Amino acid sequence: LNLFSQYSTKYWKCVNEVAEGRAENSEVIMPLVSRHFDFLRDLVSGGKLPVEPAALKGNLSKCILLLGSAPVGPTTVQTIQGLCGTLPTVRFGSTETCLQ
């Protein structure tokens, strides 16, 4: 179990390492909100992502991206698919942690 006290640029490096090192019979569940992917897109386009974008995409494609809180529109889904190589699991009405 990895918990983060706040979101920062380093978040994506940590998540990449966790996903890369996960055991074969385990899951990486990432509770997020849509805004996290706006930040990710900006980091990638600005060349400020602390990991290689292709490596992150490969590792995130094996994760469960659990989105809650705000509505998730088609543009956000396209962004997630392009940057993460997977579709999100959306739980409308959930808290930001999406854990119920």
C-alpha cells in the first residue's frame, strides 16, 4: 500500500516504480480525479515528466485508473487512453479517493 500526502510531479515517478515492480498476481489501483491527467498531459508536453513517457504508458496500462468526483468527458478519456494506454474506471458520486 502506497499512500501520498499530496499530489506533485514526483507522483508519476513513484507510480511508475510501483507499477513496474508489482507482483504478477497483484493489482495497482490508482484513485484519481480528471485534473491529474491534465497535469500529466502538461508535464509530458512541457518535457517535465520525471520518467520516460513511453515507460510510464506501458506501466500505467497495467493499472486500474479509478476516477471519481468530477464528470469524466470524452476529451479526458482520450487523454487517458493516449497517455496511459488504458481506459479509466469511473465511479460518479465517489469521493476523491474513490475507495468505498
